[in-house]
Amino acid sequence: MRNMAPVKDLLGRRLRDLRVSVTDRCNFRCQYCMPLAVFGPGFRFLPRPELLTFEEIAEVALAATDLGVRKVRLTGGEPLLRRDLPVLVGMLARIPGLEDLALTTNGFLLARQASELARAGLKRVTVSLDSIDPQVFRLMNGVGLPIEPVLEGIDAAARAGLGPVKLNAVVRRGLNDDGILDLADFARRGGHVLRLIEYMDVGESHGWRMEEVVPSAEVLRVLSQRWPLEPVDQGPTQAVARTYSYRDGGGEVGVISSVTVPFCSTCGRLRLTADGHLHTCLFSASGHDLKSVIRAGATREELGREMGGLWSRRVDRYSELRSQRQDLPGRRPKPEMSYLGG
């Protein structure tokens, strides 16, 4: 098992990345992910016994490297709400063959944990930052939390060697699209890499409408009118972002065109939910119960066969079908982004 060739799906896509949600809880209530109207005070999150333990997550990651996975990204919910997260980071950092270990966070709790995470072996961090305007930020996080702790977290991550910090902004028309240049200016001045993401129809609770999507082409026009851009030659890659450099030497910026220019043909991501379900697509209607396999005492090889078999049957390409206006199997109820880990 340890020497097998990287597994491919039915469309020839290699499995390269494993995204691990460590919790379904979050301290934000962003409209596109966990709207407060749905995830209010009475919402029942997963009880602790249903969550995968750190040891179980490490077992899955170890088996995944046998299948070709070279990158693990920890997500949530908000992953920094998971107690003792640096312990998990240390366990994953010691896995042979794992080349990249990253974290996506809203950044609110990052300042107090950045150094410990870096010492444990975390390599990179991505902070979700939809606006640099304090009022818009309070509005978009859904619970009125201030922006200052997030900015402190970004600075702390950079000082800890987790940079250049990537900043992810979901652009929604009529809400934060007029702040694109301010976000870009903040990233340029701080030496961070901004990635502007088209508003996606993940989950069922946010009332997504195509009219609220700001196409990446429009975003690039806005940016290039202020700072001329040129595309970065990324070569053959599975990266979801198209990257551009500022001609004045101000760094790089990326766009993620999930709606208008889908990248399904190069997607090599497998997602593990906090309760141990595998999803082969962000838009998949249901997951594959791996927790039961783990808790039945499966070996590393057996876990690998289970995961490899699932990937080898994969045909997901929801976003391409959406863009072609074809019938979408994903029109069945879709899990929420907070459950899948984005």
C-alpha cells in the first residue's frame, strides 16, 4: 500500500489534497456560511463523542499519503475553537511524505495561538477577511465582532513565520464589493496575498442568488485600473486560484472563479468532516462514513483501500455542470460549508 501510485478518479484527476474539518462550531455567523437565522442560540452542534479524535484524524492523514496526498489543510467551522489544536498539528507534521500543512481560520483567536502552531509544525495560514472596513466587517461576521483581533492575528502569524499570510475574501455584490481596493491595499502594504473569491452556492441556508456574484473578470478590472497586473505562469497545477502579480512590484493577488470559470477538471481535494465523513466535492449531497470504519479497528491499509475506492469512483463536477446550465445532481440538499470545511 505504501508504494502504490497516486490514485485517480474516473475523470483522471489525482488525489493530492486532504481538507480536515476539526469542528463544526464557529464564533462567527457569516451569511454565506453560518447565517444566524439558522445557526442561532438553539442550534445543536455535534457532541464531542461524535468528533474524530486527533489520533483518528492522524490515521486518516497517514493513509491518505499512501494515495498521493501531499497537503493537509485544517478547517472548521472555526478550527481554533478545537481545544489543543497544536497537538494535532504536531502529530500531522511528523507524517512522512506530507509536504504542506496549512490552516484556514477567521483569525479572531489567532494572535494567542500563532507562535505555538508554528512551533508545532504548521507551515502556512489563511485568514478569511471579507472587509477591512470595521463596520462592514461587523456586519458580515453576523455577530458584530470587531476587526482588531483579526488584524492582530494576521500580524502574529506573519511574525511566527506562517507567511506570507493569505487573505481570503468572499465578494458579494452590494455588500463588500466596493471595498476590493481597500483590501488589496491592506494586503500589499502588509506583504500578504489577497485572494478574492466568487460568492458560491454552497449549502442551503444562505439564500444564494446569481445576481450577487461578482465575476472575477470584473474584480480584475477594478484592480488593474489602480495597479496594472500581469498573470503569473503557474504551470501545470491543481491550484484553485489564478494568480497575478502587480507590475509595480507590490506582490501578488489571486482570484477564485468557482462560479464563472469552474476548475472542476483539476480539482484533487478530498474533504473529511469533523464527524468522520468523506466528501469528494464541496457540493456533494452526502458523505461516506469513514468514522465507522476507523472505530471498527481498520488498519492503515484498510483505510487506504476505503478512501482510494471512493476516490476512484469519483465523477463530481458540479460547478462545470452549473456553468453549462445542465441538470445538476447537486440540486439535492447540499451540506453546509461549515460542516464541510469550505
